[in-house]
Amino acid sequence: MSFPYVAGFAILAVVIIAALSIYAWRLWSEVKRRRALRAAEIDRANQNCIDSLDALSQAMTERQVDLVEGALRCKVLLDIIDNRLVDREAWRVLGEVQAEAEHLHTHQARRELSPRERHREDRQREEMAQRHEHRLHLAAIELRQFCREWKGRSGSAVIH
């Protein structure tokens, strides 16, 4: 091959490599942007859960909400943040209450129960609340502390 052909192919190769490099850089920038958006969305969701947990745990400590209902809601919120959180000793009671209350009806299914069946389930909830009252109260206090610590930090890291 003559020199002009070799030079032409070399220039073409450099142009192709440069174009591919620019394309790869743009793709990498988009990946970084999407990761940042996802992290921000997770932080925002966690912060919403923390705000809800804080209000709910305060209501539980002040006995403004049914302890069983509060426990069920707290368990769901903790699972959203990190499902390993309920493995903490202070919060295990939330999972225990959820397991015990699993058979109880909620929402529309509860409304469809007869008054006698609703009363029976209400008694079961009350018995459950009495059985776990002390531990649920302590769990609510721990949740309030957890929420204060979370808010005192950046909020993006889970305490393990």
C-alpha cells in the first residue's frame, strides 16, 4: 500500500476512535446522572419514611394510636428503609406483632365482617396490645431516637 492510503486509514481510525470515545464519555455521564437521580430518590423516600416513623412513634409513646396498628405501620416503614432494621432487638416485637396480626382483617375486608366478628378481632387486637405493651412502648422510644439520629446526620446512611 502506498503512503497516502496508510495515512488516510490512520486518520480515519483516529476519527473513529475519537467519535467512539466521545460516545462512551456521554454514556458514562448519563449513567452517573441516573445514579445520582436514583440516590436522591432513595434519600427522599427514606426521609419521608423517617418523618412518618417519627410522627407515628411519638403517637405510640403518647398512646394516641393503637399500639398494634402503630406496630404494623412502623414495620412497613422500616422495611421500606431497610428490611434488616427490624432484626434489631428493640424492634423485633414489630415483626412478632405483624406475624400475630396476619390473620386479622383490614380495610374493606374488615368492613365486610359481621359486628360479632369485628368485635372478636378487636378483642384479639386488644389482647395483643396488652401482651406486647411494654415492648412496643420501648420500641417506639427507640424509633424516636433513631429518627432523631437520622435527621441529625445526612440521612443517607442506615445505622446498623
